[in-house]
Amino acid sequence: MSYLIGLSVIALWVLVIVLYISVFALYRHLGTVALTTRDKRNQQGPGRIEESHRFRLYDVDGVARQVGRGEKLFQFIFFGSVTCQPCKQALPFLFDFAKAQQDCVETLLVCRGDEEAVRAFIGNMANREVKVIADNSGEVTGGLAIHSTPFAMLISSEGEVLAKGSASTGKSFERFAERVHISNRPGEEVESLSHPH
């Protein structure tokens, strides 16, 4: 009988430990969700890319790129990370967007991680429409105050941020594409592209 009571006590302690770990993990997850809600995420990044925020870096093919001032009418910057699963899932939408908008939009993928990891991250999806920059040091994401990914900004050739927000679904990329076709009016406020309510 005492053997069964001892086994029951051990089983209860194991259950308490498992529940404690579960509650801790859930609490941590809820904290992360609270930090990356729509309103907080869309406050990331500047409203204008000033000269001090422009970065001249080399893409994974060794070509110099200027982050914040594109070669075309617009520059679309997608911020990702090699450890970000939603970023990986958004890559097909990014490459489709780049191909459809290639006439007027220079598309950059600024990805946290070293060059080898970034190449593995994009795998066989790489194409000439998307210029890939490995941001191993975090210079670009840190300098532009991008704290969570996936995140994107649409920038005019003058450095004005026309739209910014989460970019993880096909719908979010469609909204950026719609914004490309709206003319940039002086004094227009930055549009935060968040998910519909």
C-alpha cells in the first residue's frame, strides 16, 4: 500500500512540474504575442530614410546595394531572419511580388544570418528580381529599428517610407502591391499595412 502511495506522490510531482513548464511556456508565448501585435509591429522603422539610415552593403552575389535608395521608382525591403519560420513561409509571396513589380520596384531581402545560412534559407527560390543581403551583424535591421520579422517597407526614390507593416501572407503582399500603384502625394502619412480586423 505504501508503495502505491509513494508512486502516486511521484506521479503528482511529475504532473506539477509538467504543468509549471507548460504555464511558463504559455506565459512566454503570450508575452511575445503582446510585443508583436499589429500596433507595435507597425511602429517599427523610420517614416523616412535619411542619409544617416542609408546602408551600402554587398548582396550575396557581391554586388553593391544601397538600402534606403533604390535604382528604380520604389524600393521594397523585406526583413527576415534565417530562424524565422513565418519569414520562410512568406518567401514565395515575396518572389511573386518581386516578379510582378519588377518594372518599377527594386526588391531587397535583408535577412539576419551569415551568408551561407541565408543562401540555405532561400534555397532554390532565389531569382534575379530579389536582391538578397545577409545582415549577419544586424547593422541594417538595428539601424532602421526593425525588431521583429517578417516586416517590410515600401520606400520612394526620395527615401519616403510609403508603407510598412507585417509581411507574412499573400494578402499583405497584395496590399503592398496596391500601394505601389498609388502616387506619392506630398505630405502623405506613412501607411501602416496591418491585417484587416
